[in-house]
Amino acid sequence: MFDLTTEQRTALESGDPVPCVLNQTECVVVRKDVFERMKRVAYDDCEWTREEMLALAAQTFEDADSAEAIE
């Protein structure tokens, strides 16, 4: 574990992220409730709709065509 400064504690209490370095690795500390909110927004584990699958397939084909044009 690591110690937080007064400023870092204040930032966390107000819900702000706190950048830090832990064992030479850049990290960001956030409150658990903030993390849970971020996780819900960033991660969607529901079934894909037909429209989403078709859009991904179309984008994949477009990307492949673009890559072939560059070569």
C-alpha cells in the first residue's frame, strides 16, 4: 500500500482520480463507486444485435480493403 497526501485524499473524497506511480508503473486511483460507474459505461457484456454485428463486419471489410490498397 502507499500513503496519500492531503491533496490526494481531498481529490478522492470529491470523486476525482488521483494519478500516482507504484513500482515505476503509472496508475490512477479512484474511489470504488467511481470505478464501478466507469466499468458499467466501458464494459457491455450483453448480446450483440444483428445491426451491431453487420456494422462490425462492414468496418472489418472496409479496413481490409484499405490495407490492401496501401500494399
